[in-house]
Amino acid sequence: MSTRSDRASARAIDDLDRRLQALEELVAVGEGRLPTDTHSRAAATARNARARLGHGGAHTVVAIAGSTGSGKSSLFNAIAAADLSSVGIRRPTTSAASAAVFGSEADALLDWLAVPRRHRLDGMRAATTPGGAELDLSGLVLLDLPDHDSTVAAHRAEVDRLVQVVDVFVWVVDPQKYADAALHDDYLAHFAGHSDVSMVVLNHADVLDDNDRRRALDDLRQLLVADGMGDVRVMATSASTGHGVDQLVTELAAQASARRAFVSRLAADVDWVASDVATTIGAAPAAEVSRVARRRLELAFADAAGVAPVAEAVGKAHRVRGSAATGWPPARWTVRLRPDPLRRLGLDRRSGAGRRRAGSARKSAGDAAAVARTSRAAPDAVAMAKVDNALRALVDDTSAGLPTAWRDGITAAATPSRADVTDALDRAVGAADLATERPRWWRAAGSLQWLLAAAMVVGLAWLVAMGVVAWFGLPDLPVPHIGALPLPTVLALGGALAGLLCAAASRWINAAGARRRSAAIKRQLTRAVGVVAEELVVGKVDAELVALRQLVDLARRLA
């Protein structure tokens, strides 16, 4: 039987240890996410449970708690069969907890409990009633607590501290104050989940006759049902006459010999935390940030970053530079009078890109991380309003059905500062490679234009020379003809006309290339601001959702 009991105890401890591991994970994940009081209780429960487990199950700590005049100190002495605590009738006489240790010493455990007043007693206790059997109380550590309704705040604080860590509760009431609201509201209802390790004792039972005692016990049980402790053990005692004391001692001896009360107490504490956490976070699985919400935010960030104007500027720059490279040479100087769209935005990388490529091998890591800033204006109010709307829509879409506390957490994760958004978007645009591509055909077209311009100049020079010769009446120069037209005329008019036609064709091709380049840059910048959205918002929201899923899973493991 003992072996079977030991195996059951070992299984219970193993199960509790697994639950405590889940609780410790929950404390780590829930920091800053769970409500402060819930997280604090969970952390304290995990800490106290680990410490109590470390002291093992050789001792069972039983707290005798009650109000002023309930006779708990007298009952403490009756159980110990020795006058260990001072007894008072009206005012509190127990200012600090005192311990009666039955059998082996429990100094390490009492040091952890911070109970300095200790009495070492023999493990065997003789019965107080005739014919009663001797009881083995070895391993029992009995605590006489201060009055929970004491007018001294330090006394109440000592009670509150110890009831968080003892293994078994014995709540002592008297016939006049067993309905005391302070006891029921602040303690009994509070520890309703600890019925397995609780007893309620109606002391001073000798002042009542049998009928009154039964009525008082029935009334007390009804009050306990209302407290949520309907299955708690209730008994009547009289410390002065010994009535019911042996029954109470027998119960305590059973608790001490089983050596499982501390596990039951700790398991009840974990149940309490699990219920509290489940109520706080709910059981609804956490959603994910949807594609629609991501895309809406990406487009809002793109609008705030000025992606469309920048892409348009890239297209214009492509056309301007294409005209400068392939336009009709006599008219190219007019192109240089136009302002460069990218340079006005601080996005011209034509010269800088070459220097960066040439010097990339010599750059330090810090220099490589540097990102050029732009001269673009900050996002206007309309663009930022679109960002705010996209953020709210993301929160609404993601947190639907989740508890308010988690909605607040997701809202906080999805609300970066405007300064951070503006700065990150400017860096994303500044880091993009916006240099207008120089297609290979530009060089060929430019060379052809210069050849045509040279032909035009040669033809014009030839025609001028022919005019001068005719002016001075000199013999005519020999002039080859192509068909009916003299060669100089063909060169002059053909070069000019071909150059203009080549410029027109180049302009049309450049316009098509500018549109493609603008669209490509728009996609590139949209992806870049999408990365910003991931870093500033989506990644943080995803982390919150992962944490919520972890907490829901951990709460289930605790249950």
C-alpha cells in the first residue's frame, strides 16, 4: 500500500512539475502582455511552488487561522497537547506566527516560511478522550497565525503572507462570528479552489446545545456553498472540553502521513492561475495579419513615401537624359536647360553610384550601412491619415474576437510613431537604386546623330563654299550629283532631315522606356516600403499573435 501511495505521490509531483514548467514559460511570455496583477500572481505562484517543492514532502504545513476570539490559539494548544501560544478572549494576543513541529526538525522549511517562533514536539500524540488511539503526527508543522481581523495592519499582512504558502488551511470560527463577511469575502471565497486542503472548524461548540450546534453547522455549510466551498470538511470542536479535537487531530495526522497535501495545495494554486489566465486571454485562437491588411498598409506607406511622384520623376529623368543622349545635336543644349527631376528630390545617383561601385572594396562596414537621405517633403496630413486608417483596419482585422487586453497589445504593436514611419520611409527611398539606365542603343543612336550632324555640316560648308566661288566669279567647283540633286544639298538637307527623324524616333522609344522604368521603380519602391511596414508594424503584430497563441496553449497545458 505504501509503495502504491509513493508511486501516486511521485506521479502527482511529476505532473505538477510539468505544469510548473508551463507556468514558468507563461510568466516569461506574458511579461508586459498579461495584466499586471495576473502576471504578478502567476510569477509568485511559480516562484513559491518551486521553492516549496525544493523542501520536499517530508513535512506538511498546516495553518490555524481565525478571527479575534475564535479560540484558534486554544485549539492550537489542544492539538499540540501543550501550552505553546498565549490565549486571549477579546484583544489579539498572537502577534506573529508560531510553529509546533512534530517529529523531525523543519528548520529549513520554517526559515523559508520566515516563522522564527518554533516548538519541537514528539511525533506521537496521546488521545485526549478515553479509549482513544495514540496518533502519529510526525511530519506535521502546525502554525498559529495572527488574527486575520486584527486592528494591527502588520498582523493582517502576516496572515496574508502565510496563507499564500502553507499546505493546509484550518479556518477557525466561533458561534457568534462564523458569518463574518471579512472571513468569507477576503479568505474563504478567495480560496474556494483549495477545498481539498481546507477545513472549517466551528470552535467553542460547548456553548451550544446539540440542536443549536446542528443548526449552526448547517448554516455554516450553506455559507460555504455560497463561497464556492461546498465540499469542504466542516466540524465542531471545543478546545476547553476537548470535543471534536481528536477528530481534527486524526484529519491532520492523515494529511501528514499522506505527504501529498503540499502537492494538492500547489496544484490548486496553478489551477487558480490557469483559470485567471484563461479568463484574461480567452480561448479564441489568434488570427494572422491577412494579405489584404498587409497590402492595404503597404499601399498606404507607399503613398506616404511618395512612391508615385518618385517613380514619375524617374520616368521624366529617363526621357530627359535620353533626349540628351539621342536628340538632334543642334537642339541638345535646350535639354540641359530643363531641371533634372531626380536631382531636385535629392535622388540623383548618377555620379554617386559610380563612385560607390568603384570604392565599394574600400568602404568600412559603417560607411556601407550609411544611407543617403532625400530632399523630399515630409508626408502630408492626407497621406498620414491613410496610414492611420490602414493601421486601424489592420488592428480591427487581426484582433476581431480577441480579449480587450490583447486588442490593446496589438494596437500598441501596430502604432509606430510618425517620426519613425517618416524616417524609415525616407531611408527606404534614399537607399533605392534610382539611377536611370542608359540603354546600349543610346550610344548607337547618339553616334548616328553625330554622323548625320557631321554630314549636314559638311553639306552646308560645301554649299557655302560654292556660293563664295560664285560670288567672286571664280570657276565653278566640281559638284557630284545624286540624281537631280547636288551632293552638298543632299548632305545638308538629308543630314538635317534624318537627324530630326532619328530624334523623333528616339523620343518615342525613350517615352516607352520611361514608362517601363517608372513602373519598375514603382514596384521596387513599393517592395521597399513593404519591408518598412513589415519591420515597423506587421512583424511586431505577428510577434504579439505568436505570443497569444503560446499563452493560449500554455493555459491549456496548465488547466
